[in-house]
Amino acid sequence: MKSELVVDVQQKEISIALLEDSRLVSLQKESRNIAYAVGDLYFAKIRKVMPGLNAAFVNVGYDKDAFLHYLDLGSKFSTYNKFISEALADKRSIPQIEKFKHEPEISKQGTISSIIQAGQQILVQIAKEPISSKGPRLTTEISFTGRYMVLIPFGDKISISQKIKSTEEKIRLRQLISSIKPKGFGVIVRTSAENKRVAELNNEMRTLVKAWEESIEKMQHSDPPTLIYEEESRAVSIIRDIFCPSFENIYVNDVETFTQIQNYVALIAPERKDIVKLYAKETPIFDNFNITKQIKSSFGKTVSFKSGAYIIIEHTEALHVIDVNSGNRSKASSDQESNALDVNLKAADEIARQLRLRDMGGIIVIDFIDMSKQEHRQTLYDHMRQIMANDRARHNILPLTKFGLMQITRQRVRPALDITTSETCPSCYGKGEIQPSLLFTDKLSEKIDYLVNHLKINDFKMYIHPYVDAYIKKGLFSLYGKWRRQYGRRFKIIADQSLAYLQYKVIDAEGKEIDLKEERDVNSSLTKSRTRAKDRDNDENNV
């Protein structure tokens, strides 16, 4: 199986698509330069202690105070708090965590008011990002995540990932980590550490310990609230979790991100750094790898697959429901039972893909086409377990019931990916009335004239729908050629599958989008509606 990663870096967000044999199986989107992300360390100040909630509100610099519950302090809080206090008291040197005396663990039934107080300075880590009107949720159980392990200051326990099944490998890793782990740190060994050499693990261990020491040093010379530590790059943090040595290619369309990813791959797998490749074509990277079309066809309520069959995906508060339908199959067998098995097996392939693609967590109930033979039901169950084996999220699959229902529980790896496949009309902006589509090319010509002659911008790229692109470039004496002769040859018009039919966008030479929406474009239909309402009110008043 050919596995590839495609990284699309835009001005506001980064998207990472995982392809298996050119088929989209996973998609992740993250905002760039997001503040208060999970894992970030902040030097903060306790603003208010709330005994009734057994929690405290903390000033980390966000609009809303962050929330720190007593249970998020961790059992080692007394040791941790004493260490921070000593580090702040003497800023000339960093306390030696290896020689630091550990205090008794705090009780799980204790009260926060007996441990911390308003005005106290504290080092905290973001455990949950801000949502809606709520501030971030915090923890003082600090951890530093690497590719192979998670380093936990003030711990002493070594935990091994449950996904490592080999007993011999678990013993090897435990002994190895024990020999390289500094005193005063706990370690969680991740699945990716399986069969890794001691040099690789030791190198990452030193990197994480250095990150801790640099964080304490920065805290000593800062005033709260201050950001102390954050991931080098959102792209690297995502790839760190999904990277696999079996990847054949990683394509990136941004030079800076390309360098960061290549350096990371060179660090963890030096012999594989050449798989990271810079994409420099003008066609949008997702269009080039047919990802945009797959996104449009994969995130709707109804998803079709081979031979005319399809599945319907519904979401409720408690669970996800998937219904399998045979549709109008062109190669249907005369044997109904064999036909049902064939459709169910193909549906299982698509469902396993959809679970990963949408990150559907919790309870999933699948209504397969009824099959009377027990061996066919067992075949379907075995097939589903086999194709779900590559899913890195923990899951449990139950055999089919007598009603043909399969139940799956699946862990959510990341926040649900909400992608809307419907498109807002770019001409009326949802108001219901549009300008004649025949005049759209005249509008594009006006925009180009405005850019070149009014804004004095000659070097830009205009992205339009592929159908419109084909129309303006058809023939020897095309509209595109006419415009380039009239306005200069520095600008380019490029097809973009992610755009709606009468939509366009303009990117300047620095990669920033130029907003060309005019007031009349946005408000023309709204103005008409208001005028009609005003006329109706006047008529009623005159009666």
C-alpha cells in the first residue's frame, strides 16, 4: 500500500491529508499560530480561589480567566510547588530536580484553598483550549511530549504503551529507559518507540529534559502572565503523531514548513529525510492530488461507493448511525445472499475509511443489509476487524446481531472535523438573487482592471472555478490571452476546485489574499429586500 502525506499551508490554517493508494483516509485541519494550544506552558498568577468549586481562576493573559481544578493539581503538587517557589526565590541558578527532596503526596479529597492562595505565581500547562466563552483549562502535572516518549517532571514511574504487545519488547524498553532516565522524571513510552535503538531514545530524552530546564530558566526571568514554552510548529506537532517510516512521500507547499518537517524527519529517521518534498506548482496542492474532490464527495450525509451502493450517515446526541443501501447496482448477482455480502464487504471498507476521516468517536451502530447465513455474517465481522486494524484510535467491534446490526465503540483521537460540503452563493452571499452568470467574465475583467490600473498591482494570481477557467482559456484567441495583452502578462489565472462556480479569489506576490468584495456585491440583494419591505410598510400606512 502506497502511503503519502500532503500538507497544504495557507495563511490562516494548515491542512494535512493522508493518502493510501491515492485515496483520502485522514484529514486534519489546524489554525496557524493558535494561542493557548494544548501543551503550552504559561507562567501565571492565581487571581481568585473558589472553595465552593474546589478550583481557582488563573490569569494566563487570555480574555477570560483560565480554570484550575484541585484534581488537576496532581498528587505531586507539594513537591512541584516547592520547586517553583525555590526557583523564583533564587533566580541565579536552577534547582537540581535530581537532588530535590520530594514532599508527601496531596490527598485526592483535599481542598484547593489549603494549598494555593490568590496572588500566587505558578507554572501551568494548557490541558484544554478555550471554547466559546470559556477560558482554557489548566493542569500543573507538566509533561513534554516527544515522538517516542512523554517526559513528566517530579515522577518516577515508567509506563509502556499498551499497543506494544510483545512482552520481550516491553521488558527491553523498560530496562533501557531506566538506564538513561534522569532521577526525578517519569516517562511514558509511546508506541513509536517499539524496536528503536538506545541512541535514538537517549537523544530525545536529552531534548525533552533540555526543554524543561529552558522553561524554568525563562520563568525565572519573566513576569506573569507569560508564554514559557510552545511547540515549534503546528505542522511538526501533527506529523509527530501520525508519521510512519512507511510513508513514501510528504509533499509541502510552504518553504518554511518544508524546512521544519524535513529537519524533524532527519532527526527521527535520517535515512528517510528525502521523502519530504517541496511542492512548487501553481495548481493548488490539494487539487493536484485530487484531494479537494474527495473532500467534497466524502463529507456529506450520503456517501456513494463502487457499483452504485451507498451509505447514509446520521449523527445523534448519543451515537452515530450508518445505514447501508445497495442502490442500483449495475453488476448485481442473481443470488440475493451473495449480493448482500458483496455490498456489505464494500460498505465495510468505506465505513472504516469514514470513521478515520471524520474521527467519529463514541458509539457507532451500522445497519448492514440482512444476511441469513451465519458464515456470511462471520465473514463480514472478520473483514471489519481486519480493515480496522490500521486505525490508531482504540476501538471495539461486536459481532452482528440477528437484526444485522454491528456495534462499534471508538476513541476520539482529536476534535471532530466539521466540514460543510454545501457552498454559499458567491454572487448573492445567501440572499437569493444573483447577477447574470453570463456577465461573470465581464466582472472578472473589471476586477483585473481595478487591480492593475487602480491598485497598481500587476503580479498576482486569480483563482477561479475550473469550468470558468476552461471557458476563458478556450480557443486560440481566448479571453485570457486578450486580458494578458491588455493588462500585462505578470498576472495569472489558475483553476481551483475548492471554489464555487461564480467565486474567485486573488492572491498577491507575498501569498496574501486581496479582498475585492465591493459593498454592492454584498449588500445589493439585502438593499432590495429592505426597499421592498419599506415600500410595503408605506402602502400599509397609506391604507
